Amino acid sequence: PREEVAYVTCTYRETCIDQPDFLATIDLNPRSPYYCQVIHRLPMPNLKDELHSSGWSAGCTCFDNTTTKRNKLILPCLISSRIYVVDVGSQCRAPKLCKMIEPVDVFWKCNKGYLNIPRSLPNGDILIANTGDPSGNAKGGFIVLDGETFELKGNWENECETPPSGYDFCYKPCHNVLVSSAGVVPKCAGRGFSPNDFKKGVFGRRLNVWNLSCRSLTQCFDLGEDSLPLSVKFLHSPDAAEGYVSCALSGIVYRFYKCEANNWAVEEVIRIPAKDVTGWIMPKMPAFTVDLIISMDDRYLYLSNWLHGDIRQYELSKTCKPRLVGQVFVGGSILRGGPVTVCRDEELKCQPEPLVIKCKRVYGGPSQMQLSVDGKRLYVTNSFYSTWDKQFYPNMVKEGSVMLQIDVDTEKGGLTVNKNFLVDFGKEPNGPCLAHDIHFPCGDSTT
């Protein structure tokens, strides 16, 4: 069915507004009088959590349980390291908080912190990737929640095989494999993005391959100095033994795939060149690809380019050679009339125009995406991480972020901004906030 409701994580951290983060419920039914409006807000009981990523307590990977329902949403906190469990099954348009795990439990039981991506495991338990230890030093790995009681069970990986950094992960049960990406040192990222951090090991560079059943690290790929691999996704086909990882700072997308003797390999398949600029923090502005999504039919791959400001659509008939077929700008740092001047650009002839929808100027760049199951509607928010939002897009922090809809041509390829759709988080009752992750209870392309 077409999505009628979206759940979006929203934070007030770094906005100078002393209010708790909340989960927003958005009406996506075009026939509703409340279309593209926030119809419910579930505030958290604490301040400055930084609600960031979210995930379902059970997903399609629970193939042996036909009664599985998406009725609980897991909200790990990037900064406080709390974990909230939200009941969306009782009243899908008015979720309620049903459980909270305090950070001290995560610290003492797991020696982990700075929690990021949650996903349900094939056995029904919930795996959450972490990016640091309790002190904010880089530390990868995962913690596990019981899929029924939501009690904290402990660490997932063997202690001796904890990677130096972590961010995102995906897995394929039929190939007994889990692939995870790197991240940044949390306490360094919390000070903002700095050119001085290059070559200091602040930005991760590894892609890790795990034995899913043994929870052991089997291969590591070094993707290059300061590559910063973030979003990682397998193709959706259950038998597909390949996927992609986007590297934010290098602008490269690698394909990883299974080869002989159960070993895995990587190859570069997309490279987005940096732009020579003046008026910015560095003389070269990297692409900074934050999110990567693959359509449910495995025909198209989408990239959000947070700094340059564009969303890209690639056709995947040849998975080793993705072909660019759609591109649209929805903000970014290189817009015409802004402080940044592009001196040399390998792709564009001129700087893009600012985006205005329903009389609102859109600041920020495309960050998190969610694609409808039929692949025809791509939703996007423009907050990446509050500290970096404030540094690169102060106007967005001041006026609030947005949620946009991009109409997708699923036949020939192509992207168009829907000028009739805008969720303006600058008009929230408690003041402008920053919106990030998106999920649909009826199913979405990242579950």
C-alpha cells in the first residue's frame, strides 16, 4: 500500500531551544486535510539526546515468523546514548513511549556509547551500531536488545574483534554475512568539522565483513585515507551477494561483492569529484554523500550529496557500472548568490539556483532519504548532525529544517522536486528544529 504516515526523528540540540527531542508523525495521504503536516509529536523525557537514526523492532528478515509486525520503533540517541522504544502499533497516528534504556546501562554493560543505526536480526533481536566508547573515543561494534522484552543483552561481536570505528551496517542471512562501515571519532566530531583533522585518523576508512552466525570479523578493506565510508546497503534480492558503500569525504561509491571461496572484494563504481571553491572552509569541497538507498526492485540507487546539495539517481542494470540518470538540487553550499564561489567544476557549467517551495527558502543540503515501496516517491530531510548543521548551514538551524518529496521516473529515470509538498519544521510550536530519519509503518526501502 501507499505510505500514509511517516515517523521522523527531530532534535533541538544546537538550536539554543531548551526543549526535548521528539518523534514527529507526518500525514502523507494527499486526500487528507492534514497532508504534509505534523499531526503528532512524541517528546522524549530528556534534553539534548540527539535523536538521529531509527529502526523497526522486527522487519522482513524475520522470515520464519509470519506474525511479525512493525509495531515498535527503536530510537537510539547519538549523543546521550539512551535508547527509546516507541509503540506505534497501538495508535499509528499517535505513538507513545513504552521503554527507555539509560546510558549508564549501555556504558557499564557494553562499554559502548554514541549509538547510531538499529536493525532487527533474523532471530528477532535488535542490533544497534555504535560509533564510540563512553568517553567519546572511536569504537566500533554493536550492542544487542532482546526482540521481545527490549532488555539490553550486551555486545554482539567478540571483544577481541571490535573495529576501531563504526557507523552503519547491513547483512544477508542467506550468505551468512554482515558488512559494516566506519565513522568519525565522536569527541572530535563534536567540536565540528576541521581541515586539521585530515591525516589524524579522525575519519574512518575501513569496510568490515563479518561472519553473521559466528559474530566474527573475517575481512577488512582499507578504502583510503580519510575516505569516511558511511551508508552501506545490500541489493534487496535475497540471493544477491553484492551491495554498495558510499564514502563521504572521497566522493567514491564502492561495490562490494562475493567472489570465490566465500571471500569478498570491493571495486570503485562511482566517483563524484570535489569542487574547487573560494569562501569555504577548504579550497576543495568534497561531495559528502551522507545516505545511499536502493529501490526495492534493485533497479535504481540514490545518493544524497549533503554539501554540494544534489540527489543523484543511478540505474543498476549493470551493477558494476551504475549509470547516472537523474539529478536534482535541493539546497547545498554552492548555490548561486551564497558565500561560496565555485572556481572549477568538472560537472556543472554554473552554480545551482536556490530552492523555494511554498514561499520558503530551503537551506541545508539533502541528508536522510526514504523511498516508497513502489519507488515513485523519494522523501528527504536536510539535517545530518546538529553540530555540523550549525557549522555549515546556520540558516537552517535558525529557521528549521524541512522534509521534501522528490517525484521519481521509474521507467526512464529522472528526479523532480514536488513543489506541492513541504513539511516545514521551522513552524514547530516550540521553535524550529532539525529533522533527520524517516520510516513508514507500511514498509519502506531501508527496512
